[in-house]
Amino acid sequence: MRKILALILAMALVFSLSACSKDAEKDDVAENDTVAEDTVKSNVLRVGVDDTYPPMEFRNESNELIGFDVDFAKALATELGMEIEFVPIAWDGIFLGLGADKYDCIISSTSITTERMENYGFSKPYLSNGQVIVVTPGNETIKSTEDLAGKNVGVQIETTADIAAEKQNALTPFELTKYDTIMDTFLDLEAGRLDCVVVDYAVALEYATQNPEGYLITTAQLTNEPIAVCMNKEDTELIEKVNTGITSLQEAGKMKELSNTWFGDDYTSNIDEELR
């Protein structure tokens, strides 16, 4: 009887060890699958973008995402040996999306400002930029920032144009109207509901070039704020990689090529990095 009992216990132990071994194998497989998934994800550069901002990032008639920043982001991903995934999002939620890890970085005409640098990490600048004033041709009343006093001024909400206009408004009070998209500001300017629009120089150049009878860039400039890739501050490894990638693209002449394609001139060399 004791021999039979011992045999039963031995068999039970063997089955128990076999089951544990299989469970361990399953755990190893699951862990390996997770590592594989993480590896795949890490090879994809997820880019947050506001796709309503020509010529930087916008949709063409076929609903394809195009623009200077789009081409730059693709070139950067290629330089880093990564795939790219664009994540369209409204501008007023774009920084929240970065903080929520919906994407790895923002490449969406994102200006460097002292306020943003407190909360986010930035690459080296890749494009010159500043906030300028756009009027309709024939408007001789606005030639400087002081001339904004008493005028109707339009900006896109939550942009550096918005911030610059608010600061100027405290010095020379005017009526400030904020819009969800930059296209709406220009439509109201052309319709006569605004005296001027404050906007990034590159965007102002696009609208004035495409419609010279509708828009004119004045010589007045509110700020100098170069454009860079925005990332989470603690993501130092990605920031370093992006900086290396930008330098490589600059040295290869790719940035100059993209700038000439989209703006008709080179705004990627000799960038004034001083914020003012």
C-alpha cells in the first residue's frame, strides 16, 4: 500500500513540474512578444501635427497630408532609420496630446518660446520664424506694432501669435479676435472683418504669394522665435537623436532643398536663435 501511495505521489509531482514548466514557457513567450511589440513601436516615430496650417502641414485636394513640416518629418525619420506615423490633432490640444503620450514629438510649425521651454524639450531650430502682421493691399494704416492700437486683429488661438498679440495688446490696446484655424483668420481679413492678422512669417508668405491681391506682409514684426521639434523634456535620448538627424539633413543640403521647394528661398540656414 505504501509503495502504491509513493508511486502516486511521484507521478503527481512529475505532472506538477511539467505544468509549471509549461506555464513558465508561456510566460517567456508572452514576455518575448511584449519585447517584440515594444521594439516595433520604438522604430516608429509618432508625430503630432495640426493639419490645417499651410504651407507647413495641410491637406491637398486628395486629402493627402503635405507641407514643409511633413516633408521634413519624413526626411528626419528616414535619417533616423525609423518609420513615421502622423497623428493629426487640433492645435489647441496638441501639447496635451504630447503629455499623454499620443505621439513622440510635435512637428507642426512649433516655435521655441521661454514659456514652452519650461515644460517641454526642444531640438535645435530647423527654420527661421517670427510673428508678422498681414494686411490687405492698400491698407497704409499699419506699418508698425504701435499702429495696432484701436484696430481689429485676428490670430489663431493658443499659438505664439496669440501670445505675442496679447502682450502687444497690453501696450497698445486693440480688439483681438481668436480663431480655431488660421484659414478662418485670413478669410475674415479678406472679407474686411479684420484690419490685420498676426501669424508666422512662413505662413504669411504662403498666403501673400498665393493671393497677392488679397494679402500683404508689413515690415512690422512682433517676435523672433525659430521653429523646432518639440518633445517631452525627459525624453533626452530622442532629443539627442533628433538633433543629430537635423544636423545631418542640414549638412546634406536637404533642409535648404525643402525650404526652396516650399518657400522659394532658404530659411533653414543662419537661423537667428535669439528669442525676442
